[in-house]
Amino acid sequence: MRVATAKEKVPARTAEASEAIDALADAVEEGVGLPAVARAAAKVLGGSVALIDRSSAVLAVAGASPDQEKKLLSAGAGVEQVPLRVAGQEVGELRHRGGGDVEPAVRRMVCTLLALELERARSPEWENEEAAAGFVWALLGGDAGSREDVLARAAEMGTELEPGGGVLIARAAPRSAQTGDWRARVLTLATRSLRSVAPGSLCALADDEVAEVDVVVPADGEERLARAGDALHRELAEGLSGFHLTVGRSRHVADPGDLPRAGSEARLAVNVGEAEGVELMAFAETGSYRLLLGSMAEDAEELRQFYSETIEPLSAYDEQYETELVRTIETFLANDGNVAATAKELFTHRHTIRYRLERARELCGHDVSATQGREKLGLGLKAMRVLGISSPRGPAQEPGAGAGKVRRAGEE
């Protein structure tokens, strides 16, 4: 008679459950934040889960489609509501929907871990979004008053800026039409990701076509600030499918009075990251752009003038005629002046590329085929990003270019 091995005696389901519990324990031990902890708990319990604090604020939702999330948050049919307690005090609530059978001891252990993590991560109540946004913009604009005023107002909002901090800027733009208030969802995801990793962070949603969230992060050094940036990027990337996403991070500043400079650094990082297709970029990674940021601080008008003499005529032409001169210059320079490589990347004919380059020369007076012209236009593009001016992205429609398409034989 064959005797089963120890490995064979362990059902596959039990092994999977054990791995899920280990993953939950790792998430708590590593302090990766409530969203990640909630996702790990969802794998242990099965189905979808939501963590609600005792003020009824939603801290994390995991394993749910938008429809499932609505059912969880509305506590509809099939949603189990479990109070989370620490030392006899209720600290929040777990909502659970779906999934298979879980042993009572495992369920209780998960609830205890979640309660302890929620209590550990719980920060003082944040002010309403409008007040928080006003303070963030005052800080970044240098209009928040003296250092003492800044520290006092921050303390009122549950934020400790005495050790300094930094700035994160997240920019999300939908690739397709979105239903509902998707911009508010971006803000919710941003605040949710930072509550545990960077307690006291203050967020502001800019009023623009894209969702741009400016975040002031209290931090005592670069490591904590970088960790907050990683958590913000990770949560937005996982929660926003179908979006262009970019997160920029400033350097740490020891003095809250330097937060306006940190805001400029984060904005430069997000602008450069967006232009170069890098989703998470630190100011320290922006290279030569950093030199232009100094020029911006000393004489912004000079930088704007340089932009107006190089790229602005092309940008204005693109806006008026829905062409792609700026994008063509960007791509041409990125490909070291190679027309064939530029045409391949832009999915158009090399003759069209040459036409656009000549049109650009006529408009701005700089020949991109010459060394001096390339240098000036390259710096003009950098100035555009430092100034926070978006690059036009319209289809090529310039006269004679055939919308950038290669004509087939026999076509007029």
C-alpha cells in the first residue's frame, strides 16, 4: 500500500490559504499601507473587502470591480459588516462580500490584524477637501505666512511639518471617455494611498481638464518622501486602468518655507516625466532641466522669451491647424536627427517629416538640421516643460502633408 508524502497530505486549497496569510503578514510587517494590506486580506477571505474608519471614511477597497465597490460602500445585499476593535474600542469596520468558506479562527485573525493596522495608521481627522486644498496652494505659492503660522495651521490639520517635507504631483488623463466623477476618484485613490504610508499628507485637486493632485508630504528625509511617492504611484497605477499617469517628486526640504521651491521641483519632474513617458520621476532624475529651473526662479520672463523665440510659433501653428510640428521636432531630436527613424516612430513618410522640418524652420527661423538650430530648439522644448506648457497633440493636417499619410499608387 502506497503511503502519501507529507506534501501530498496538504490540500492545494490549504497551501494557497497559507500563502495568502503569509502575504498578509508580510504586508503588515513591511508597513506598505492600508490599500496593500486590504488587497492581501481580500485574498485570504476571498471576494471583495473595504476598510472603513470610525468616522465612516473609506480607507481602502480591494478586489472589487466598480460595481462591486458600489455595493460594498453602500452596504447592500450580500455585504457582511464586521466591527474592528482594539482594546475594546471600535476603530473601524470591515465590509466583505463574496468569496468562499473561511475558518472562523482565520477570519478572526484577519480582522484582528486589520484592526491593529487601522489603529496604527489612523491619523487625526483631515479637514475638508476645500480647506486642505487652500492650505496646500498657499504653501506652494509662498502665501501661508511665517514659519510659525505654517506650523500652527498644519498642526490644526493633523500635519507635522517641523521636520520638513516634500511635494508630490500626480497627473492622470483618461485615454477614453469616463463616466461619473472620475477626477474625484483620482483624489480618493491618492488620499487613500497616503493615509498609512505618509500620515498627515495634504492633497489638493487642481481644477483642470486632467486630474492633477498636488500633495504636501510631511517627511523627515528623502527615504520617507520616496516611499510616499512609490505608494502614490502604485495605488494610482493599480486603480486607474485606461489612464495616462505621471507622478513627480521633489527633493526633501528641512524648512517648510522652502516648500514653494519643492513644488516647482515636483512640477518640473511631472512635466518631464509626462513628456518622456516616465510614470514616476524624481526631480533629481531630470538632468539638465534642473539648470533651467534655476533660471525660472531668477528670471522667468527671460525663459518665456526664449520659448517664444523657438517653440511657441510651432505650438501656435499646431493649435490652429491641428498639425504635429512640435511632436515632430521632439521625435527628430530624440532620434539624433535621423529622418528615417523619426518617420518610423511617427508612422508617416520621410518626405512628410522633411516637409514638417522645413515648415518649422520657416515659422521659427531655426534650422533643426544644423547644430545651432538643434541646440536652440532642444532648449526651447526644455523651457516649455519647465514653464509647464503642454505639447500639442493634434493629427497632422498641414497643407501638402496629406495628414501624414503615405499616398497609395493611383491616388490624386
